[in-house]
Amino acid sequence: MEELLRAQDAWSQNVSWYNSSHINSTHLGNSTVNPLKRNEDVAKVEVTVLVVVLLLALTGNLCVLWAIHTTKHSQSRMYYFMKHLSIADLVVAVFQVLPQLIWEITFRFYGPDFLCRLVKYLQVVGMFASTYMLVLMSIDRCLAICQPLRSVHKGKDSFCVIAAWILSLIFSTPQAYIFSLREVGNGVYDCWGDFVQPWGAKAYITWMSLSIYILPVAILSLCYGLICFKIWQNINMKTRREHFLALTPRPSKGAQPLSRVSSVRLISKAKIRTVKMTFVVVIAYIVCWTPFFFVQMWSAWDPAAPREGVFDFLKRCLGK
């Protein structure tokens, strides 16, 4: 999923370790020890990648929205969550990738302090919203498989989606306080993060890891664990039913079958197909995010973690 790679880029960009008044040489983002310089060859590659990702994100998600709008099942719950997932991904593309692309081209953030804080805030809103829409979609599939006879209320779906957007807006508010337009050296100003306390960056990275990766992955794992168990249970019931019918003499005309096994409600192929689709999305989410958060948490919590060389290169690759 390209939105996962986009989100990684925006978070790792321009996040630095600070003490009370000086920039420490250990930092996250911009990936150069000297904040006044950068590798122009690497910058060209980053710009190229961001342009490709932006085009793919806009084209892909607009096509998804158009397909959902034109399908005869556009009012289904599955398509409802998919629509909001695509909208969240468009927020990532427009408010995260596009500003990051301009930033990479200009190298410095040229704008007032308010715009700096607003850009950093909106960049994280898309990350939260995309993650929580994926979680909602997985919970919906879990309930559809595990409780197929439960009553469905569209008002509840709308409430859950609105709640996910509100949580995304609330959880992103620290960005407006952490990031600001500040001097990075020799009268040069840029949009950077400032952690006054030594534990600030550690708390920030841990909070983002918990709210965007660890807790959502735990919920996703639980949902698909229950789904797999239910499908396995359903397959066993189907096998028993077929075996029972094969051994049972054909009833006389007009007779009613008495076996409970023969009347087991099986999971429809359509539901299993949607589960497979969302499962692929979830696997892509976990595969893309796991190395990134592993490296970030290692860097935050291990004082002996390497800061340059191969480790720094790995952070750049995962963050871009």
C-alpha cells in the first residue's frame, strides 16, 4: 500500500533530538548530521519517488471512489468503509505527500510558523485516519463472519467512521506544539520538532508507535484470528454435513430433514472473498510498518543504537 510508505516519509522527516537550547547531533529526519547540508543526489531520488507515489495515490484512490460510486452495491457496509479508507488515503496524498514533495524540492520550509504547524498537523491526521479506517473495516468483517445474524444499523457505521476521524484529529494535536519554525543554524530557519525535555522524543516516538502500529496491529491480529477460527469451524461443519448427507438415505417425497447438521448456516463465498481482500491489505500494512517502527523504537530506547552508517541508511530507506 503506497499510503503506508507515504506516511513513513512524513513522520521521519524533520524530527530531531533536542536538549533545552541546542541541537544534538543525534536526530531523526533529514538524515544528515549537519542540518544545513544535504546529499543532492539522494534528494533527487527522493523527489522522483514522491512524484511517482503522489501520482499513484491520487489515481488509485480516485479510481476506487469512482468504482464504488458506480457499482450497484455502493450502499453496502463494506464499500462504505472502503470509501472512507480511500478518502483518508487522499488526505495523506494531498496534505502529506504533496507538502513533503515541495519541501524536498526547496530543501527548506518557506512559510510562516502557523503554516509549519498546520502542515505537520495535517500530515499526521492522514496517518491516523487511514490506520483507523483499516481497523474499522477489519472489525466489520470479523463481526460479519462471527455474528452473521446480528442486526445491522447504518447509523452505527456512520458513528464509528465519524469517531475515527475525530480521534485522528485529536491524536494529531501534539504535532502543532512539537513542530515550529525555528533556527537550525547560521540564521537558517526550518520547520523542525523541538523536545525541551530529554525524554520528549522518546515519549513522542513511543506514543506514535502505540497509536498507529502496536495497538492497531493487536486489534487486527485478534480480528483475523477470530475470522480464521470461525472459517475453520465452518469448514468442519460443512464437511460433517456432506458426510452425513452421503450416509443418510434419500428422504421420501415431502419429508423434512431432521438433522441439525444439514441445516448449518454456512459462510457465503462473497463474505470470504471480502475477508481475503481486507486480509491482503492488512498484511501489506504490517509488512510496510514493522521494519520502520522497529528501527524507530530501537533508536529511541537503546542508547547504544548506532546513529550513522548502515543504521542511518536503513532509517532513510524505511522512512522514504
